[in-house]
Amino acid sequence: MSHPQGLSVAKVVSSALLGVFLLGQLVTKPALASPQTDALGQCLVANTSTAERELMIQWMFLGMAQHQSLAGLLSDSVNKEETDIMMGYLVQNVLTERCSEQMAALMQREGLSRFDESFELWGSVAMREMLTDPAVEAALLNFTKFIDFNEFTR
């Protein structure tokens, strides 16, 4: 089930699937962010560590794992509340201390109406970091070993 171009086709297919996933994040977002949402988003990215962005990824993963289609895939020993507590502390700290000026400017100019756009940037950077991990890429490409790439050239 292999083809000389199998890996490149696999990467294209995998990238397309990931693109569809990430596109869902962008569809409902306004085309242009305000200077205040950009500034807060950039501050969130610049003022959090890789470990803190990994915490965000864990928090997003545990939240998505609550969907009924994923029921039973997580161990009962996973403590979502502990991750929620750590994420709550991180968000509070970054908004009230590390990025307090940007947060104040956003609240004064926009209120909460476009607040989520700053978080989308922060989350997208965290997701990009996760998806570029070689182990994650390998796991996401694993399905391609079950594709007969000769079928694409018929």
C-alpha cells in the first residue's frame, strides 16, 4: 500500500484535515481585528511560556474530550478540575498582571465584544506549537499507512 509519493500525499491529506479543523476556528471571526485585540493577543503570546501554552492545550483537549463522541476515551484518573484551576490562575494572572495595560485598553475601547479574538491568537499559537511536535505529526500521519496511494494515480 505504498507509493513513491505516498508520504507527500499523506502530508497534503493530513494538512488538509488539520486545515479544516483550524478553519472552523476562523470562520466566525471578523476579518480584521482591532489594534486593541491584536495588542492583547500579542501580549498573551509573548508573556506566556511554552509550559503555560502546553497547559492551555491540555485544558482545550480535556474540554473537547467532554463531547459525547469521545466518551470513554479518557482515563477516569484524569483530573479536569485541577487543569481548570491552573488555567483559571494563568488567565487571571496574565490578564491582571502581565498584560494588564493591553487588557485595560481593550476593555476601554471594545469592552468584551471582541475579547475572544485575543484568545484565538493565543490558542492558535499554542496549537501550532503542539502540531509541529514530531510525535504529534507522526501520530496524525499514522492513518496514511492504511491508504493505497496507487488508487490516486488510476
